[in-house]
Amino acid sequence: MVDFDSFEGKLVLSEVRGCDHAHPGEFEAVDYVLMSALSRRHLGDCISATSHSCSAAPPRPVNVLDVGSGRGGSLAHVASSLGSQLGAAAGVDLDSRSVEYSNRKYGPQAHFFACNACDTAALRNAVGQILDLKGGSRFDLVYMLTSFYAMRDQDSVLRGVYDLCDNGAVLCIMDFSDPLNGPHLEGRWNPIRPKFITSELEEAGWKNVRIEDLTAKFEEWYRQLWGKIQSKKAQLVSRFGEKWYNGLVRVYGDDLLLQYQNGFIGGVLVTAIKA
């Protein structure tokens, strides 16, 4: 059995995609999330402001946290896109080998830490290496790209990142969804349940929750990925062997696309504000 959440699995997917992204949509998805976040950030600033003068305030650097940063390509793209608007850029991932790779390739533009995001103390200690938390520094944007579904204690993650954010900060979660809103299961497959995610976020302190259905985009992105898998068969088999290629076929050809076709899986972008 192959595991596409492992270091080796992410390497295989990066070869398929031609970039260091372990989520559907690659650069298009990152840009979509970033634009959604920036459009809501002004709203968050106004909600948390003590006066009505927030629109006249000069923009300040944006501190960004990527939770489940994988091979680092997404955070590096966000950092480049923000340019002079970027403050601190931090990524956390459970896989220490992915973190080592990310720091080697994308540091010092962004900083990556091996950390279980479900452990709020460990998360705080990790990002505290680049943000002066005791001095009041906080994140303005936190995002997760198809990583939230695999987190075993999602409530702790939502509370943990909330505590690390400044007032007006925006949280973006682009992930798989369960259109049937079934019960959460033990293990690494707990997609977002649209019926319950608002209350789950609000219990962690988040406000102004918005849910955008991206099922059509997710299905399109995975069809594009399946096309790349087929077109690169010889290259993938030569580098990684039949075992990994057959795993790609099983997961992304036989299983995932069928789940989308039958309406068992969806995709969403959830945004919320710390107010």
C-alpha cells in the first residue's frame, strides 16, 4: 500500500504536477485562496478596529501561516505574491523530511517547522521561533490546503491557530467536503461537513464564516491531475516503479474521480475572521 501523505508520496505527486504542491489546483488554487483572503482581510480589519478610520490606515506587513505546508511550494508562492507586503512566512508540517526539504529549497524567504498542528503548545513553540508572540506579534492570514481533512483533532487546530492570530486575521481552509454530512471517523479521512463547520469554527472563536462550494473546481483539478498521470506513465514508472504508478491509478483514477461523479465527495473554501 502506498501513502500519498508520506514524504515519498508527496515526491511522486510533485513529479506528476511538475511543482512542489501536494494539493489539487496547484498555483491556481493558491492564488484563489490568497485573493479570497485578501478580499476578506480588509473586512476583518474594519470589524476589529475601534474607529471607522481603518480604510485610511496604511497597509502593514502580512504575517502568514501555512498549516500542513507539505513540500513548501504553496507558501513560497504566497510569499512571492505578497512581495513587499509580506511580513513573516511560516509553514508547519508533521513530516520532518518535507520540512527539511522546504527549508533547503525555499528558505529564508519562508521558514518551515516540523510540528503536529493538533498540539497547540508545540504549534506555538514552533512559530514562536520567527514571531515575537510574547511581544504581541501574531498572524494575519492562516490557510490550509487539503490538509485539514487529515488532522485527527480538528477542534484543537481551529483553537490553536485562533490563538496565534491578530484581530482581523483571516482563516482559509480549502479542502474536501462531505456533501452527506456524515459522522467524523477515526483516522485520517475527515472532510469538512458543510452543515457543521460554521458551528465548529464559532466554538473556536472564529466569526463571519463563509462557505463556498468548489466541488466543480475540485473535480476539474483532479481530472487534470489524472490526465498528467496518464501522460507521464513512462516517466513515473521509470523513476518510482510500478507500485507507485499503480497507486496513482487506484487513488486518483479509479477511486477519487468516481467519488466525485457519484456525489460522495465535494470541495469547499471556508473563510472566517478573528473579530
